[in-house]
Amino acid sequence: MYAPLCKYLSKLFSRHYNEKVLFYDTSSFYLNQFIFESKFGEELEYYEQYKIKPDLVGFVMSSKKVLMAEVKATELSLKDLGQLIGYCLVANPEYAILVSNKEPSLNLKKLIKIDRGILNYGNKMIKIGLWEGKEIRFLKL
């Protein structure tokens, strides 16, 4: 799912920011090392602390913004949300998405319904999305 999601998210956020945004599969790298080796570090501050492995990361270079997507091929769980929250607390991405090709688990839906605050990191909120093969449908939980 990584390659089609990178392509889709690059297009989606390029339209959103009205400039070129590129997403990369960073699942096999620590993000700080990926940024260093790809020379994005010349544009980003404090990236050395990003010793995390998010699945997909996008870069909006003119504004030095980082975007993140954590991708699962199973129903989303509280554990998956916790993993992305941890990444968000380290890198403070401008936008974060937890996405799967399966519906979120009943437990995760219940927890979000009880307290939507569990999606917050700083003053931003993680979005939950369902990958439908060609696009993400953002869920209103």
C-alpha cells in the first residue's frame, strides 16, 4: 500500500498547499537518517531528534513542514494510534494520518467516541482514514 499511498498523498497535499509536496516511504529508515541522506536536513531544523520510523513522510519545503502517515493492513487499534501519537510528539508534523484498508477496531471507535482528545497532539489532531484503493476516505468517528 505504501507506493500508491505516497503517490495519492503527494497529489492531495500538493493541491492543499498549492505547491509540490512529496511523500516518501520511510518505514525502513530512522527519519533523522532519511532526512540527512536526502539533504532535506538543509531545510529542516531539529531533525536530528527524529529517531523514529513512521511509514510515510511528506515534505512541504517552502514552509519547512513535515507530514506523516502511519499505514496498517489490519484494522486500526489503540496500539496503532499510540504509535503515531508517539511519532507526532517527537516530530510535531503539520498533519498526521492513521490509515488502513480496513475499518478501525470497535474498541478504537468506542474510545474515540468517548474522548476525541485522544487524537490530539499539541494543538493538532490525527485524522483517521480508510484507504479504498485509489483514495482515502477520512472517517468521522
